[in-house]
Amino acid sequence: MTRPLPCLLLLALLGIVAALAAPKSGLKDDASCKQGYNCKLPECLCPSLEAPGNFGSLDDVPQFVVLSYDDAVTVSNKDFYLGFQNLLNPNHCRISMTFFLSHQYTDYTIVNELHRLGHEIALHSVTHKSDSVGYWRPANESLWMQEMDDLRKMIVKFANIPEKDLKGWRAPFLELGGDEMFSALQQLGLKYDCSWTTIKYTNWFEKPNQGLWPYTLDYGSPQDCPMGRCPTDKYPGLWVMPMLDLNDNKNLPCAMLDTCQSEEDELLGNKDAVEAFLKRNFLINYYTNKAPFGLYTHHSWFYEGTLNKTEARREGYTNFLLWLSTLEDVYVVSLDRLLAWMKDPKPVDQIDNIPEITCPPLDPETTCPSHNTYYFGPENNIPPQMSSMYMTTCTKPKPPYYPWLYNPYGLEDIPIQE
Ligand SMILES: *[C@@H]1O[C@H](CO)[C@@H](O)[C@H](O)[C@H]1NC(C)=O
Ligand SMILES: *[C@@H]1O[C@H](CO)[C@@H](O)[C@H](O)[C@H]1NC(C)=O
């Protein structure tokens, strides 16, 4: 019984050698994707726990922070969003954020203004129907395409934004729509999805995994599938911006701030607790592999506080962003700008070589000089549960019918189904 031991030792040693020789991705289950061989930037990036670019030192890797807000942009949340105007990245360019837009209640003139100031406008469906199980889960490819493309048409027309600037998508309720949804993204020429949550690939959940970096679907995905249906086909050049779960104050995962729980409502009423919670989660990424750190939410998360007569969420969040702006290697950028860096990674001291991370000396002039607010009544085919709808746009004249799915310009007489 003495023989097996040396054998095991030898096997173990061979294992170590094999591990050292293995590609650097650190992912065991993505054997088919070999960066630099069958997958090359800028169009292809294998799933990885390490930053692209092979910089050698983590100090050279910028820490990206992504702030996104879902649903309608309106006069009641406009000032909140514009309130972050003066926050700058280390290269003195304004921070940028991503807005996943849905149609109803959206004021397209504000969408135009956010875009003018350097923020990203992305897609989050026309209808945002609340029946997740009955509507989104069984959705086929043509319904996904309709929800994406009709919204894209509306934004291009009513907010006067170039179609090429609309690159990203988030599924309502993060109800991932499997191959039907990813195939719709691919066919419409959209560049990325940001709806796919992961708990397995975070920097806090289970060793030995770490936070997953954005990657393309050329060879499929190693990601766990906590919500909805995950795709199984391959989508060359289509990016996944994985949503790494945060670790909330009850030690539970949350993909969006809205579902993060606190022990005693401290994440509702205590600004210092909010700031500490955000810092704690940020530092987990910052000290581990610098995977992009996402804070994804709705304006209602802040509004919930004001109902309770507290601004703690806004204050804690703002203080967190102010603290971030003291760190020389931290860049708060929209997902499309992060994507530009992913395709052409540069160390932090050369980051200004990426045009999308730098800024023009002056903001461009508005492309929405006239703001027009239109009233729609039941005779204009508004959604059945409504008695009236208003829509503010950069365009004239008023569309004859309320714009909606299958009728993005409101030109046709198509009653809206419940
Ligand atoms: C896709 O779903 C829509 C809405 O449920 C339906 O009207 C359409 O016929 C379906 N298309 C196909 C090709 O199955
Ligand atoms: C916050 O406000 C809601 C609705 O007004 C109320 O139900 C809840 O108890 C309040 N929470 C706290 C911590 O005050």
C-alpha cells in the first residue's frame, strides 16, 4: 500500500504544471474558446476572470463602474439624473451613465438631452408589460425583435438620436429570453445584452470563481442561469455584460439595488449605511480582479426614500460617487464606452487613447431645438387601462395615434391590445 502515494504526488505535480500551462482565463468549462487563437479582439473575447490586454499588473487595469437606470425618463426624474453633471473621471471628462428606456411616459426631449451630455441610451422594450410569466417568458423571436426594434425606431425619430448609438438591451424584469431573445439581438445588429445575472462568477460568493468580465458569445457561455432562460447557441460578436450580483446586508445576492435587503432598513434611512454598503461591494471587485462594478437600479429606488421622508439613498449614493472620484484608476462610464475599452484595452495611464473614454472640449449643440407635448385620448388608441396619455418629442407634427408596439410612429389605426 505504499505505491499509490508517489503516483498521486506525481499526478498532483502534473496537475499543477497543467494548470500553469493552461490559458489564463481561469475558467475550467470553456475549453473551446482560446483567446488569440480562435477568438481575437476586437470582435471576439473569451469569457474570463481576468482583464483583457495582458497588462501583467492589476495596477494597470482601470476599475470601471457602471451606473444604469431602467424605464421611463420623465420630468420627475430628469433633475435627479442631471444632478450628477459635475462628477468627473480622473481624465476630467464627465462621468457617463446608461439609461435602459421603455416607451410609456418617456419624454423624448430629455432623452435627447441625456444623450447630448454623453450618456448612453439603450433599449428596455416598448411595452414593458408587467406579466412576466405570461408575456415575456413565452415570447418568440419575432416578439423580441418587435419590442426592441419598434423602441429603437421611436428613439431615433422622437429623440433624434442616431440609430448607431443605440447598442444595448436589457430584458424587462431581467427575464432572459433564451435563444429567441439573443437571436433577435443579433439580427437587429445590437451589440450587447445586460440582463444576465450571475452569482457564481462574483468576487464574493464561492471560491475559486471570481468576477466575470464582459465577453462575446462566439463559443457560448459558462455563466450560471439564475433568472429566465439562457441561450445555448453561439452568437459571434455579441457581447454579454454580465450582471454580477451584489452582496447585500443580509448576506444575500441582489442583481439590482432595488432588491438589496438591509438588516433594519438602514439601506432606506441611513446615508452612511448606504455609502458603506456600496463601498464594501465596490472594494470586493477593486481588490480582487477589477471586474467592472455595476450599480443597476430604477429612479424609484431613490424615490422610495423620499416617500419615507429621507434622502438617505440619494445622499449615500452621491457620497459614494464623490469618494470614487478621488481614486485615480476608477472610471464611471456607460456600458457602450466600457465596450469600446473591452475591444481595445489600454492600461489606465493610456486610457485617453480610447476616443470613447475621452471627451470633446465642448458639448455638442442640441439636436432637439423644439419640444412638443402632445395629448392622446381614447380615440387615438391609447393603452386600454389609460384615460389619456401625453408624449413629449423633438418632432412635429403630432402623430395621429399613440405610438406603440407594431405602430412605432403612430401612423396607423391599430387598437392596442391589453
Ligand atoms: C410570435 O408571437 C406573436 C405574439 O404572441 C404571435 O402573434 C406570432 O404569430 C408568433 N410568431 C411565430 C412565428 O410563431
Ligand atoms: C416607508 O414608507 C412606506 C410607505 O409609506 C411604509 O410602509 C414603510 O413602513 C416605511 N418604512 C420605514 C422604514 O419607515
